[in-house]
Amino acid sequence: MNSPIRRLAVALAAMALSATLFHFGTGLTPVPWLTWLAPLPVLVLAHHAGARAAFLAASAAWLGGETTMWGYFLDTVRIPPPMVVSMIVGSALLFGLVVLLSRALMLRGRPLAAAAVVPAAWAAVEYAVSVLSPNGAWWSLAYTQADVLPVLQTASVTGPWGITFLVLGVPAATAVLLAPRAAGRLRVAVAAATILALAVGYGAWRLRAPYGEGSEKVALLATDRDGWVPVASAEGRDLLGRYTARIPGLAARGARVVVMPEKVFIADDATLPVLAAPLARLAADHHVDIIVGLILKRSGSLRNAAVDFPADGSRPVEYFKHHLIPGLESDFQPGNRKAFVPGSGARWGIAICFDLDLPGLVRDYRRSGATAIFVPAWDFDRDRWLHGRMAVTRGVETGLTVARAARDGDLVVSDANGRIRTEAHSADAPFVTALTTLPTRSADTLYTRFGDWFAWACALLLLLALASTARTRGAAGARRAPAADAAAPGRGAIRAAGRR
């Protein structure tokens, strides 16, 4: 990089390449192998260019790669514009700072730390956002790998944070290996290769675990329509009749549980019997649990509810959504209790849509003995792949089967390894069904037992890297001061006289 024009051209090329790879490797429908490549151009640039160029190129690359999300956040999810700006621009600046930190560690002769700090810092940031933000763990690079099953198994040990570490760790280590005068290349290469081999090897081993076919089946049933329907209205009675007409056929095909989408109807205590009477009768007559999503008006408050009408004819089980969508569900009151399908030999839990955007609730279900979780949901169509795969990731983290019935989305059943057992798009027909056998067992996971230990380890590594950088800078400053005194003896004598 001899001339300023050439340096600028190289920086712009690296930025444009990374931005393009981020564009296709992240977002609502990512190409998973591009995610691994996306950070590489700006990380390589950081070890060859000045600090300002490295920071600007990295920040601009992230910002450019996230351009497709502006419309989704503003128009689809309807997040307030100031929050969207802070999310996207803030994350771009954070990425630039992380790249700068890696560059600083490399210049101080710490190649291993320079490679590790990028994935560790980003995993720690993702975890912090999941805890501090009402949107939970929605924002994570881990979901880009949801269809890459050997990599996805890492979530059973580390949660999503370990997958983020892998996705950013490989390009960060590669950039260090390509840096000029990089001492310690062998240690970096061996460490990176060992971590990647262990992760993929573990994933391949875990995928060999058998999940035998049982005798009990789950059916997902959905139709797309805008909004929700008052159950006592003519339209509501008609819609209910069209749903109930399909349940006997599903029961005849072996369905033990039928799951309908989120917020299909709206009812209060006076009109709820219009819904409850036919569903309770169907459930008892056909020996099938029927789980329906509805808005329930009760005691002056709105609840996003999932009601299970049990196969044994017992009292309906009510579950109220714990995690409400910021803004869109500000008028709703959250629930605080778990709910289980009664009478099941294995414990089957119930949750609703956005509940699975946060790992904690699903982990609590598994700790309570759940082997499967049934989820009424409502997506925005364009985010159907991502939102469905977030639920799949929750299942891998905790070793659960996840059965999710979404309108304006996908109907998906996945096992404890994230293997898709059945999948259908709700827009493919006026009424869409998906039926599959439930696995006979779940899987115990380290993530269920120890929670977010890996995220905390990444946070500790980040703190150590920051401390190391500050300490090295202080030592360098201390070394420069005597050198300056030696170069200017008169100034040194004046200082000595002042001290006397």
C-alpha cells in the first residue's frame, strides 16, 4: 500500500466485499457459508492499514450488510425509528471497535488474543443485548447456521453464543495468519483448527444419537388471515367450524395433539364457551389434545393465551404468553407460569411464539422435565424462516422437540438435534396441516444444566483483552518518557531540579 489512492481503493474494496457478504450471509434468509466469509476482508485490512481506515471500513461493512433489515424493523415489526437507528448504527460502531481491538492486540504481539477477541467480544455483546433488550436473543449470528446441523449442535453446550464464536473465530484467526510479521502463527492455527474440529466432531457425534419413532403424533393446523376474529361473531363461528371440521381427520391419522396458531380468536368469559364447548367435545370424543391460540379479555386486561382442551375431558389448561412483543403487545398483560399438557406420559410444555425468542423460558421447561414444547405462533411471512429456526435452535439448546404452528409463517416440527421432521408453509393452501410422529425421548444438554456459562467466559476474555491493551499502552508510555528525557538532557535537568 504505497500511495494514499491505492490504500483508499483497497479499503473501499474490502469494505464493499464484506458488506456484500454480510448482506447475503445474515438477515432473514441467510446463506450460511457466506456468514463465515463476511468479516474476513475487513479483518485482513485491519492488520495491514491504519486504525482509522480499519474502524471506518469495518463499521461501514456492517452497516451496509444490514441495509435489508431497515424495512423489516420499520415497516414489518414497526419498531420506532430512533430505536432502529440505535440498533443498526450502534451495532456497526461496535463491530468497528471490536476490529480495532483485534488490531491493537496484534500490534502488541498477542496474535492469539487478537484472533480470540473478535468472536469473544461479539458473543458477549449478543448475550448482553439478549439480557438487556426486550427483544431477547433475536439478534444473533447463531441463527444463520440453523440448517447446518453439525455446527448447530454446539448450542447444546454453549447456547447460541458458541455458534457465534465459531462463525467469527474462523475469519478472525485467518486474518491474523495473513497479517504481516505475525509471530505465533502456529499457535493460532493449531488453536483455531482444534476448536473447529472439536465443535464439528461433537456435532457429527451428537447427530448419530437415535431418536426412535414413538406411537404418538402431533398435528399442526393453520390458515392465514389478517387480525383476530371475535369468536361469537358469524365470522368467528364460521372460522371455528372450518378448524373443527379438520380435527377428526387428523385424529384418525393418529394425532395425539393438534396445535393451532396464535391469536386466532378473541373472546371474554361470556363468549369463551362458544369456543370451549365444541373444542372440549372434540378433544374428548377423539382422544386428542387441542391447543388453540386466542386473545382472552379477563378482569379488565388482555392476555395472549394458549388454551389446551385435554383429551381426557378434564378442565382446560390456560397458558399466558410470558414475553410480549415491545410496542405491538404493549396493551397485554404477561403471564408468569408454565403450563403442561395433562395426562401425557412425557411432559409436554406450552409456549407462544415470541416466548421462544428468549432461551431462558425453554430452559426452565426442560429443567421441569419437559420433553417437547407446543407453540402457537404468528409470524410476518417474510421472517418465517428465521423465526421458525430460532425455535429450532431453542430445541437444540435444551434437547427438546419443538412443534410450532404459525400463521403467516411455517409449520415446523424439529427434534432435539434440530432435524426437521415436517415443515409446511401456511400460505400453500387455504388450510395447511403438518403431521409427524413425536420422538420417543429428549436429550440432556450442558446448556440446560449450566446456562450461559460460555457467554460469561467470553465476557471475561474480553475484559482481559481490554486490560492487556491498557497495560501495554501504559508500559509503552512509561518507556517513552525516559527516552524523551535522554534525548533532551536540559529538560531532564529542569525536571530533576523541580523534584528536588
